[in-house]
Amino acid sequence: MKRIAVSLLLLVASTAMAQDQWDFIVAPRIFGITAGARYALSEPLRDEVETSLVGIVSAAYESSGYFRLADGSQFTVPEDGSDASIAAYNRFNGAWQLGIQQGLFPRSDTTDDLAVGFLLYRGQYDLPLGEGDDLFGTSGLPEASQGLVGSIIGGVALSRVLQDEITRVRSGVEAEAALEWGPSFLHNRVIGTSDFTRTTLWARGYLPLYSVEPTDGRNVFSLYLAGAGFVDWARGPEIPFLVTSTTGGRSYRSATGGSVRGFESRRFDATFKAIGNVEVRANLPAIVLPSIVPGITLYTDFGYYADSIDRSPNADENSGFIVSSGAGIFFDLFSVAEFVFYTNALWTGGDVEGETWVPFSIGFGFHF
């Protein structure tokens, strides 16, 4: 009987795959991997919405930072020459997500829906890999030794972004509104403690500015404007560092440091974050192959953070505004990945060591 059940399951799966009801993705992380799958409950068709089940699993070694002293004040390298390495937050990260996605409005140019509603369960486990005497290990946070956070997230998303296969120019808009709920009874007291809600709104837009007619199927020169905005507000009696140091939605993004380029990732963590990014991207002539397109980008980022409670004894550290500008050289490789090499100028204060110019940093993928 068991063998028959397995055979039937394989038959259903193979039939669904033949009807393009399955959609798989495998994407690299810097030191890890993410795999996801979507299964449409009916064959996807243009001009019709679809209902689908979605799932993601991911695992990686991650490195960012924790920039608070034990009393909650912001950490910067003191003049006595202390090592900034104590702010490193290196960890093993495992994450998973499972839920349902319902199309709300269809698109006529593709089987993907113009707008969808979603309801997902999400979990994340972090195992710090420091020596225990770094800033995170001595923070007194419930997740200082290890942390497990679970939440339910629901919302709506709009996607109307197109990308030219030859010039690599993007156009259109996409946006998302999400409410995340991480109650204490959802395995949030098993390892560490958390109990929170947060609201996230974000939007991205792309506007073509100029393009030279491609030659022999290769980009010659193209230019477009890109912009993004994020607002994230968390509330609750036990808000974990995972929430204060990121913006939410279906995918986490570092905030406020990190989202404002040049400032350290996850620095200026807070319960409220607002971020704006503007950049111009110029795609240069394709090299070697039509699918390898280099380019130049110029950007300016803005960020504001504010804590709902005075976590730092220094009042002026509980909220603030940061700005950076910079330039980068990027390579679009086979429409699969982008590598961007930045130089960054910090206009409001400096990095954790007080430097106002960060001459070199790397982005794996466009910033947004």
C-alpha cells in the first residue's frame, strides 16, 4: 500500500510538472544557498489569477555586526585603539518559509499575477559563532547564545517590473504591504524569547532614460533611474534583534545600516526605520558575450531610525538620520547575478571607526 501511495504521489508530481505547475529556484548566498518551490493548484494561464503553495529553505554562514554596548549605547571604536572586531556578529543562519499565495489581479503579458495576497509561516534559527566575549555575546539579549524566531506574515504585493533581455534596462514598479506577528506561543520561548508585531511597507520603481539601439543582439549603451523606499515599524514587549536590525516583508533587508550603503550592516537598529535609495544605472557595451553586461551606477541613500523606548542612555542615540552617496562598477552575468563594487562617502558622521569614506565594498546583486 505504501509503495502504491508513493507511486501515485510521483505520478501527480510529474503530471503537475508537465503542466508547468511547479516553479523551482535555487540561489546562492555568500556562504550558503537558498532553495524554493511554488506549486500552482491549477495550470497557470495568462489573464487568469492563480492560487499557489510556496516554500523556501535557506542556510548559510552570515557575517554582519552588533553595535551596542552592554548598557545599550551605540558602539564606536574608542581612541585607545580598541579593535572593531568585537562588533562582528558571525553566525550560522537557517531559515524557512511555508504558505499560500493567492492572485488578485492577472497580467496579460505573463502567467505571473499583477497583484497577490499571501499568508506565510516563517522561522529562523541563528547560532552565533563568536567567542562569547564580543558585543553580541555580552549584550544580555535572550538570543545571545542562540535564537529561534517564528512568525506569521500576511499582506499584499504588486509586481509590474520588466527587464529588457538585451539592454538589461528595468522599467515599472513593485510594492508590498505586510503585517508580521511573532507571538510568544509560536515556539518563541524555546530558544530565546520574542513577542512582537511589525508593519512593513516598501516600493521600488524603475524608469528608462536613454538607450542606443543594440548591435548584433548586444547592448551598446542604456541608462535608467532606480528608486526604492522602505518603512518598518515594530511593536511588542520582546522585540528580537532580528526584527530591530532588519526591514520585514517576505524577504528581510538590513536596516538602517547596510540599507544606507557604506554604514555597517545592521548598525543603527531600532523599532522604527525609514529608508530611501536613489540611483542611476548605466549599462555599457556587452563584453565577450551578449549576456555579460558591465555598467556604472551612482547613488544616494537616506535613512532615519527611532526607538520606541530609550534603549541607549544617551538620548541623541535613540534616533537619527544618516546619508551616504557613492559610485559603483557592476557586472550583470547571464541575467542570473550581479556583482557591484562600490566606493562610498558618508555624509552624517562616519563608520564605526569614524571614517567618512569607505573606499571599497562589494554588493552581490543590485541594492534593490
